Amino acid sequence: MNIVLHQPEMPANTGNIGRTCLATGTPLHLIEPLGFQLNDKALKRAGLDYWHELDVTKYDDYADFTAKHPGATIWMATTKARRTYAEVEYKPGDFIMFGKESAGIPEEILVENEDHCIRIPMQADIRSLNLSNAVAIVLYEALRQQGFAGLEEHGNLHRLSWDRNNDL
């Protein structure tokens, strides 16, 4: 999977998304202009000290992004889509794009890609979810559909083990 942020504005959201991408082995693609510098303290604070390990690529604009990924399947998250994120089938290598916090993905891009627009269901009087939450919801559904391939099956406890008989 790949996460694409189209002109993100808030460094803390992008940092949180970067951390989610790193935890899932998902590359992050940033389409400029960005509302911050990649060396922004808030970005690194949200991504903690892992930011340097993240697979991140920047693009000058949407045209640059699409030129570098011809034929790619790009799912576009928008509150205006007819289908929900759970109604589509994600494949390895697909891209999931999210728009900037204040305006989403430009409507000119959405209308050209209506069949690939998806939404997260929510109450009608709520404008949108926090960007980093939305990314996590959709990304984990895509990964679930792929059996969480390559991700850790279970974690270890700090002091005890899941098999308590070994600890007694």
C-alpha cells in the first residue's frame, strides 16, 4: 500500500501519519505545496524519532505525482464519495490519497476519478475526521484485506508471557 497526502497543512498530522506508515511498512507520498517544512519540529515530534526511517517521497504537484506513477490505482478519500472505504478491494501497491485538512482533495481531481472515490461513514452534521485518524482507518482496512501481510502477528509483554504457566 501507499499513502498520498495532497498538500497537507498541519505538521502534527503528517508526523502522526508518518508514524502509522512506518509501523505498517507503508511508503508516504507528499504532494506539494506543503503547509510546513519537512524539518518542522512539530512534524518530527509527532513522528517521534522515527521520521528518518520513513520511506517518504515529495512531488511538485499532482501532475508530477501521476506522471511518476502511470497506471497506478489511486483511491481518493473524500466525504463526498458514494462508496465507503470498506466497499472496495485494495490490492498491494495501491495508493490511497487524502486531501489537505482545510479543503480535501480538489474537486477537479475527484470528478475525474469518481469510480475511485471512497468515504468513511459518519454523522451528517460532522464535516470530517482528523486527517491522521482517517488515514489509519482506511489504511488498516486495506491491510486487513491483505491479511496484514508482513506485519507482526502478536506482541510480547514486558514482564510476563502470554503463557502464564511459564511464569509461575
